[in-house]
Amino acid sequence: MMATTVMAQSKDTERADKLFARYEYVDAAQEYEKLVEKGKSDGYVYRQLGDTYYNMFNPEKASQWYAKAIQSDQDAETYYRYAQMLKAQGQYEAANAQMRTFAKKSPSDDRAKAFLAEPNYVPKLLAKDKLYDLRTLEGVNSDKSEFGPVLHQNKLYFTSARNEARKEYGWNEQPFLDVYAADYNTDGTLTNAALVTSLNSQYHDGPVSVTAEGNTLYFTSDSFRENSFERDKKLRLKLGRNNLYRATREGERWTNITRLPFSTNDHSTSNPSVTRDGKMLYFSSDMPGGQGGVDIWRVAVNPDGSFGTPENLGPKVNTPGTESFPFISDDNKTLFFASSGRQGLGGLDVFKIDLQGGEAQNLGKPINTEKDDFSFSFDSQRDLGFFASNRGGNDDIFGAVPVCGLEV
């Protein structure tokens, strides 16, 4: 029988909780661990440590603390996150044990229903036909985080934390994110990666999406860019949000940067993907009216540049977990996206769905691994995909070449 412990924020956890609320996970972990060393820990501290390392995607550390946390009763999501971290280490049987507890605590959750319907799905995923061959890429990756690759004409746009001149972000103690572009050469190499200075601010910037004709670009940036933020009076914090912005091209520069009207301080909007004709914009958001967590949405772009009402893509795509990094293909119906709420190999997996009918399909290996695999994009003219993965311990960009004879 589980022991029960009073778990709550307290005077002892105040400093660590504040760092956690500010997404300064590296320092938050140190503060929580100091409480453990001083014997001032309980189920709350252990869970916070688990969540801290979960957010930093450190499966080993997260699992260590979740194991201690569940010695006292926890909310359903803690068991789900613990299962995800175990999967990320290939410990599928142990992950299933935690998923069974999650399913008992939250039987109406779609993730619980999917698990109970097919708990031993991993062998089927591993047996799937390989859809893509992997390409390692030179010229874009560094020892920092790179993700969000999208090829437009002869430029590969991507997001990177490599700019050492930037202030460090407390989430992972890497510099704030910037938008970069590299030359895509005729031999398939990538060279001359450089900052897109007309887009970048002193805050996080990227990823981006560019319309087919190349004159309009959508990108993610911090709401602080507008001096816009939410105040947490209790913690005396200013909390920014991911917001979507639009820019137009003038010569070699991006100008007329404006925040999209449905981006507010009340929720985050990020990871844009615009259709080839520029008439529909897909994005991820935690705005109300979704399936739970972060969902994928779309909004019509009207001929006069105004926007319709954002529409949630519903349970065919979204779950109570996280769905993010949408990419809409040139056919305007094939959507690639990343999900941690669907049955995958671990962390974020890449899926695709025909929005005109059908079910979401896991892309399988080698695109997906036990780690986070995400921000998949595909250039139909060159028959080449790009995506990001932390399978090597750091977010890096890879190429994906369709296997001949297989529909992708």
C-alpha cells in the first residue's frame, strides 16, 4: 500500500518553485536537490524534480525522481510522464506498468484508451517498413540546439541556440534562439549558415514558414518583443508567451513585422506552417477549446491579409498530450506533426495524416527513436525531408530521403 504524504509548496520550496515557474529548470533542479540533501523533501519535491528533468528531456534523471515521487500518491499525469521517460530509455515493460496506473486514474483519457486497446504496440512499430533513409548534415549543426528546418528555394531556414553573443536561457542554459539560413547547394550540401538579422530580436525567435512566392514569412517570437507579458503577482514575475508574427520581404530584408491578432498573453501560439498558396496557416497552441495540452490548429488567411477564426484540428490529430510542429505539404492535405500523446517509441514521435481522411500514422524508424524526434518538413520538388532529433544528446537537424517504391 502506498504511503501518503502531504505534498505542497512551502516556504522551503519557494525559491525553487519560483525558478521552476520562470522555466529556469537548470537552477530549479539544483534548488530542489538542495532540499533533498537537507532532508526537506517529500512527494511534492520529488515530483517537481521529475517534472524539471522531464522538461529538460533528461530521461534518466526524470525517472530517478519520478520513482521516488510515486512512493506517495500522485496525479495521473505524473504516471504518464514517468512512462514517457521510461520509454525514452527503451524500458517498455516498466513504462507499461506506469501506463496501467495512469489508465486506472484517468480511464476516460484518450491516451489511456489507446494504451488499453493495444498496450504492446512497440513491436508493430519496429516492424514497419522503413519509409526514409537518414542523412547526417554538415554545415547546420553545432554543439547547441538546432531544429525547425524548412527548405525554401535555395535556403534552409532553421532555429539555433548557437549565438554565443546572446543571453543564456535558464531552461537549458543555452543562448536564446535565433533564426538562421544556410545555402542549399546543387550537390545537396549546406553552407554559409548565417543569422537572419532582420527577424531576430533580443528574445527567442523561430521557427519560420515562408509562402511559396517568398514574399511573406511567419515566425515564432516572444511576446516580450511587443513589451507584452503576463504578471504573476504572487511570484513577482513577468511571463512572456510564444506568439506568431508575420513579416514581408523588401529586397534582402524582412520588414513590417506584426503580431498576428489571435496571439495574446493568455496562451502561446508557435511553430507556423503556411500552405503553398498562402491561404491557410497551421500552428500549435495551448489556447482554450482544444483536446488538452498543446494542440495543432489552423486559421484561414484572407485575401486582404486578415485572418479567420482559429480552428482546432480535433481528435484525429490532437490528444490530451502534446501535438506540435505541424508541417502542411504542398498537396495541402498531408500534415506531418510531432506528438507525445500518441503511441510512439518515446518522447516526441513524428506522425503524418491525410486531412481529407484516414488515421495518423507513426513514421517509424529511423525517423523516430526513443528520444525526441520532431519538426519534420518535406520539399516535394527535391523529394527530400528534414527534421530534428535529440537522439545524439542534443537537438540536431537530419535529412530524410524517401525509400524508393514506398509511398511517403
